Amino acid sequence: MVAPTPDLAAAVRVRLFAALRERAGWGERLVPLGASPSSAADLWHRLALDDSPAADAGGLPPSIRVAINQAFAAPDTPLRPGDEVAFLPPISGG
Amino acid sequence: MPIPSPGHPIDVHLLEASFQPLELLAAWQRSLATDGHDSPGATGSAAESHFIGRVRPTTASGEPLEALELEHYPGMTETRLQAIAEACAVRHGAGAVLVAHRVGRVLPGEAIVLVAVQADRRGPAQRCVQELLEGLKHHAPFWKREWSGGSGTWVAGNTPL
């Protein structure tokens, strides 16, 4: 866990799936929001989820999609306490 | 421009065990026949189009496949399937829609997806099935892992149309 006793009211739930989850070694955790507004892209970098050496400090890799509260969202959408943020690797259904 | 019928009956099923697509299809048809819905699908549409997808016996790199593992995002996957099917039915003026998709471990030859669409003409039924399939392949959160030789590999994209 990022923090031993995260304040639920000021945290977001982060979820990872498939290859991303296995690379990171975790699938779900509560992450406290900082004092300044955070976006999914901020969290991506704060949690060091990118393993590419040329990770762009500003955004997400184009193959990664973001869902906030189970709906697709832009990576720069400001997060609110209690949000569920998911990072989705390339989808392969059907 | 066809006028969409309000309240398209959309059936979405995520299945954790293997299923028989023709049995599911027959059950769906029976349910529509008895529902009395005020839509083209209600009492037996003039057109109905189906797609059944099965797991192929080889991996993307041509190795023998032991199994395909389907991961999903519980909650969001169902919501997305429902939304994609609804939008597709409205766009094409189709009636009832059935989407069934496996999750978990699926063996070669087993059905992985079933899509069925009723409409009053073949065009909308067939176009809606195709668009819905492409939509769920790219915009519903599913992830495939191919198991071969005892090791698993996440699939990075979709097979060509």
C-alpha cells in the first residue's frame, strides 16, 4: 500500500488490469490525493507505472486508456476524492 | 434515416462457464416472442443476424493454444457492452440485441462471443452485428491472455477484420 492508513475521504482508488497489473505487481490500491489537484496522468507518473525509458513526463503512453468511475475519461481530467481511476492496457475483446 | 424504436431490448451476458450459442439464441428468441415488446423484435422480426466467435486453436505466433484467458473490468465491461449495443441499435434502427461474452478460461473451439440483432431488414441487422462486434472488440474492457506451453502471453491487440 502507498500509505498505511490512507484517509479514504481524500484518496482515490487506483485499479490496474491485465499486463499492467502484472508489471506493477498490484491490482488495486488507495492513493491519497495531494494538496494540489491531480489527474490520472499525474498519478501514472507518481506511481511510476511507466516502464519505458523515454516515459513522457507530461502524459500517458498512447496505448493506455483511463477510466474514471468506470467510464472512459481524458487522462488530464481532475480527480475528486473517492474516484475510482483505472489504467487500461490495449483492449482485446471478442 | 430510420426512426429508432424506443427502449430497444438489450440483453448482455458475461458468462464464466462454457455455453452453447444456439441454445442461448433459442432462449433469447423465445423470451422475445413472449415479452410482447413493442419493438421490431417483439413478435419475430423479418430479419435477424447472428455472429458466433470461437477460440482458434493457435496463438498469434502460430503455436498450439492450450487456453485463452479473458480478464474483464467487472461493472464497467457490462456497462460498456450495454451502451455500445444500445447506440448501435439506435443508429441502425434495429430492434432487439443479444450480446453474450465469455470471461475466464476458454478452450480452443469453445464459443467466446455471440451477437444477435433483430431488425425489419437484413441491412440494419447485419450492419448492427458487425459494428457491435468491432465496438466490443475495441471499446469494452476485455483482455486476452494466450496460454501455450505452460506460459501466458497478454494479447496486445485484435486480429484483423
